Amino acid sequence: MTFGHRFDLLRRTALLGAAVSLSAIGAVLAGQPETAVPPGNAIDWHKERQFWSFKVPQAQPKPAVKNAKWARQPVDYFILARLERKKLSPSPEAERRTLIRRLTLDLTGLPATPEEAAAFVADKRADAYEQLVERLLASPRFGERMASVWLPLARYAEDQAHQVGADSTMFYANAFRYREWVMGAFNRDLPYDQFIRFQLAADKFPAAKQEDLAALGFLGLGPKYYNRGRIEVMADEWEDRVDTVTRATLGLTVACARCHDHKFEPITQRDYYALAGVFASVKMVNKTADGKAVEGKVQADKMPADAVHMVEEGTAQNLSIFLRGNPELKGAVAERSFLKVLSTGEPKPFADGSGRRELAEAIASRDNPLTARVLVNRVWGVLFSKPLVATASNFGHSGMMPTHPELLDDLAVRFMSGGWSVKSLVRELALSATYRQSSREDVKKSAADVANESLWRVNRRRLSIEQWRDSVLAVTGELDLSGGKSLELDDAKNLRRTVHARVSRLKLNDLLMQFDYPDANVHAEKRSATTTPTQKLFMLNSPFMLERAKALAERVTTDASESDAASMQRAYQLLYGRNPESAETAAALAFLRKPATGEVTRWQQYAQALLMANEMLYVD
């Protein structure tokens, strides 16, 4: 194999969604054998099932620690035990104003109001923090925040990556119904195993209600391509379903086995086509509330308002393995079934129609070693900015090992035993002493653990575009909390939460793209965190920011009898949850006393500077 061929292998693997470890890359480029795993008929399945992520998680004994008084939740013992082994100590608890800002942004995606912050600081009850956590978990804003995490995993979008002329017949006019279902599911704390079942096969479970059919948007909002009757086009659509489902729920890059047995994982071509057959046996439909399908090609603006984009059973079929991915070269037939490495012995063929219900049951089973681990890891990443497994959608050989494997297992077991409750999981993490630590740097500790893998402090993190834009609207007093049909983000009248904005595969909105919202064409396990000139140029020059600066200036200067210093204090409390320091006050007063030039007042200029500041974009 030439270097060029080896490089092409890595490129194609990346395009298929595999997260390849540095060691695997090095092996391939060095000319070592391509396969870290032998061909399917030579795999030692017993040995492979002993890999850490393919073993069913087990409850772990509480680690012995010296400073037991520090721990508040079970997770703290695991964190503290590692800290003590490294001769490190946890950081002090963050001050209350920092805690309420952090917690409110993490759980709702919005900043705390000055009144909420002042009340929490003044609340001397022993359970004041616990009451704050409960209030935030009960807020409808919690579901909106969690939906903004889930939707990129589901590659949520409302159109296609291509359009011929004005043809919008393959667009999703009512995609928002899936988004609202996701929000509602998190708000009512739908058990995560049911959350998965409904998204794959709500129409096949008696427990699902009529409104739960919108959950099928997980599959029904996927990419559709022109010439859909051609086998090679259908194969591309099946690959999308396999990739999205397996990476989002199982943390496995199964789609890498479309053309050959997986190069790094115990996943064979037979495994891939066994799952692809499930999606080849369903059809995407638009159905109205009375259960009638919308027939024919309908332009998006003509789609009935009550139509739901979903899937339903088609003609059940098993696919032949496409040799080297070529649909013209057919190999053995792969019966629809689950992955062999996650099955006991040979996988049992699916017999109920397409197999969606059986696939959902296999993924949501307590015997599945991956599902709970993957979700727990994602939620950990939401609250601590870094997941325990850095490759959140790749728990295979080519992914990263967990930094705290016993903690991950224990959380997964208790998550399942506790009824798969996402709110209970978030509650434990938010109440932990680990989460309440300060984010302040310490030179000695940083030298011992520069990446903070031991979590001796909380990581300072940048807000997502949803959190930042929503925060800007919240502090200016303009935020519209209504939901419903999507609005264009560029619409000057759109003051709703960013999660309600239209998301395009054809052309992602410039604001979303500039601030690292992921490509909606594919499952996205994480977001980049770039710092670019265009971000600050947007904050400086965009009509959106100029209007927000004007609104903020008006909000904090409405009382003509109030001094500039008092107005400044109100602005700092709104934006940053604190009072300005003396040096900040002096600099601001000096700026405000200078005469204005042009149409923009000094207060509007100052308000814009506050909105642009890094403190508005980061949380401690």
C-alpha cells in the first residue's frame, strides 16, 4: 500500500464519521496492517466483548477517601479519590454569584436575573442551593436547553443540502414539531430508554400517544436525495440513518463498515447491512393529525399545518452485502438484526416488520453496555464542559479511554436503576461538590495536571451560540419565550430563543456558522470553539447587535434621576451577575462624559462594549 492509498483510507474513514485515535493513524501511515481488528470470520468475539465499553457496566464500591467531609454526592468520592492519589486537593467552592450564573446557564441556557441572584445570595437556608437546582429543573427552559444539546446529535434540519430551482418538495415545513417533542420529553423527564424507543418506533409501542409520533422525526427528518429510486442513492440515505442512530445512541462508528469490515472495531459489513436493512424497510412520510398521508409532491409552503414528518413501515427486506460498497456487486444476504459484538452469541434476526421496534429494544436494553454510558458521558460534558470519554460518539477501540472509568460505570448503572431519569442525573451532578468548585487557576496544581483531567477545579467554558444570543436578548429585556414554527435567525423581528431558529442543510445561517454551530448534514458529537475576527466584527457592526445595544442602554437609563454609576451597576448585574470594580467604574464614567459623535449615543456605545466583552461570552 502506498502512502497515498494509506492517506486516502484515513480520509474516507473520517468522511464516514469515524473518530480515529492517534495511535491508529500512526499505524496506518507507517504502513502497518490496516486492520486493528481481523476480518469478520476471524474475530475473536469473546475477546472483543471483554473490551471495556462492550462489557455491561457494574456498580462500583464507593472509593475510600481521606477528606470525606468534602463529598456531597456519590460522584465526589470518585473524583476525590483520584485527586488524593495525585496528591491534589479540590478547589474551594465558588462564590454564590458565580454559582447561580453557572448553574442557570448550564441548566436553562439563560443568565440569572439580578433579582434571582440577589435572592440566592441572601438566602441563608441550608438547602438554598438544592432549592435553586429544583427550580431550574422544573423550568420549561430546561427542556429548551437540553434540546439544543440533542438536536445536533440528531442532525436536525429543515431542508436538504441541495435544491433544484424553487423545488422545496423534499423540505420539512413542520420540522419544529420534532423539536418541540424533544423539549417536552426533557421537561416531563421521559425516561431515556423510552426517549430512544419513541424516536425509532413510536408507532410500534402501545405506550406512545398520538403526539409522540412527532418523535419519529429523528428518522423522518433525515437527508433525502434526488433520484431516490436508484439503489446507490437509497444506499446513501441508509448510511445516514445507520450513522446517526449508532453514533448518537451507542457511540459507535458503524457506518465505517459500509464498504468493508471496520478497520478498527469489531463491526463487520454484515453488521452494517443488517442495520441498513431496517432502514431500507421503512418509508418517509408526512402524516396529518387524522393519520392520513400527504400524497404526492407538496411544496413546503403548501404542507398542511398539522402534518408530521415521520417514518412508517414499508416492505420488509433483507439487504445483500454490497461488496466494496458497490450496489452492483452483491454478496451474501444479511438478515436484519443487531450488532454481533453487543449480542449474546449470534444476533437474533428481527421479525417484526422492518425491525425498528426490535432495534429500539436492543439499544434501550439494560443489557446493552453502551447506551447508558454514552448518555451519561454526554450529560457530564454539558455540566463540566469536557466529557469523561473525550470521543463522545466513539466508544470503540479508535476512541479515547475514559478518564474516570469506575465513575462512568457507576453513574451508568445508577442512571438505569433510577429509571433512566435525565433530571435525576443532572440533579446529582449539579449538587456535587465537584461541580460547585471555583474555576480559578492554581500554578502548582496546573503543573501537576495541566489538562485538569482530575477535575481539581471547574473548567471555564465559552457559551454556545444559543446560550450567548439568548443571554444577549435576556439582558436587554427583549427575549421572547414563545415557541412554534421556526423563524429565520436573520429576521429582525425574531427575538425568540435561538433553538427555535430555522436550521438549514443547504446554507447554514451565517451567525450559527460564525459561532461554531455544527454542520446539520451529519451527526455532530461536539462543537468547535473558534475565535475569529468575524465574530467580533459581527458584534461590532451587525444590525442585531446595534439594536441590542440600544435596547440595553434604554433599559438601564430609564430613571433620569439615577446617576451614571447606578446605571452602570445595574448593567453589570444584568450582564455579569456582579457589581463593577472601582477601576471599571472610573473608566466607564470617563468614557460617558465625553461628547457623542454621530447618531449613536455614548451610552449605546458603552452598552455595546459590555455586550461584546469576553465576560459575556464565558462562564466561570
